[in-house]
Amino acid sequence: MKFDMVITGVGGQGTVLASRIVARAAMDAGWQVRTSETIGMAQREGCVVSHVRVGENLAGALIPDGRADVLLGFELAEAARALAKLKAGGKAIVNEDVIVPTSVSAGLSRYRVQDIREYLEKELPGVCFLRASEVAREAGNSKTANVVMLGALSTLPGLPFSPEGLLEAVLKTVPSQFRETNRKAFEMGRRAMGVC
């Protein structure tokens, strides 16, 4: 068994926490795991890319282009930027919410949401777009958008852990005072995948 996943977003979205939760679920299921993060100015809303490799006899932690089974995009443009990592036939779940780069705010560039979405739809037939931040707010805390995305992930076939195992990893990882909100966010993420 081999499973490779790329999680991408910007600093502050919980990308690294999500990769640690996925790794924990896989380890709890008895698999070897390798992880790596590429963090560019993450504390300033810079790009964050996490690689999670699961299986047996794993070598390096970085996933080569064209090898990821799943792309979990926490931000629209960052999902497009990481697209080369996904293998043909791979699955992608993308948060539709946009974090406008500083260069756009300063008027130095443009962020073409519709163009990016159309590009992803063209390159990834079957891509699932979610409004994870909106779902997280409905769950009670906008900071649980990463867990909404993990709930959505848990509906995919062929994962190296069960949905229950992934939820258990979430609950073991988050502080106790946030467990119920995160449980709700996870379940709402699962339900949101029903519209994809």
C-alpha cells in the first residue's frame, strides 16, 4: 500500500496541523509515515505545502510531481499552484475561499478567482469545491476550516485509515476545550462532500 497526499494553503489556515492529524491517523492504523512541509513566510500568509506519504518501505518525504493521490487545497490559488503534484486520476478537494495576497491589496497584481476556478475545473474533472470557512463558521469556529476539509477528505475511498480513525486523530490532537466544535466541523465537512 502506498498513499501520497499534498495539503496546500497559506500561513494561518492550519495546513501543518492538518498534515500532522493525517499522519497520526495513518500511524494509528499501523502504517509508516513520512511528512515534510515547505513553508514560505507562513506567518505572513505565505505559501504552505505539506507532503504526507503513507505506506510500507517509504524513502523520502517529498512527493514528486505527478505522484500525489490526493490534493487538499485550503486556498484556491495555492491549490492551482500545487496541481503538478497530483497524479492523473487523483482526487482534489479545494476550499473556494480566497486569501488575497498583499501584492493584490497593494494594486500590484490581480487575483482572478473565476479564471483560477475554471483552470482547476479544466485540469481536474471531478474536483470538489467546498466553502470550508463558511461551513466552519456554521460549526461554531471559523478556525476549524482545516477540520472541515479533513471531514471532506474522510469520504474519499482508498484512504489508509477509516473516517472514524481520522476523527479520532483530530480529537487527540486539538485542545480539549475545542474537541466538540472540531467534531462538529468534521461531520459537517463529511456532509458537505455530499454535494460534490
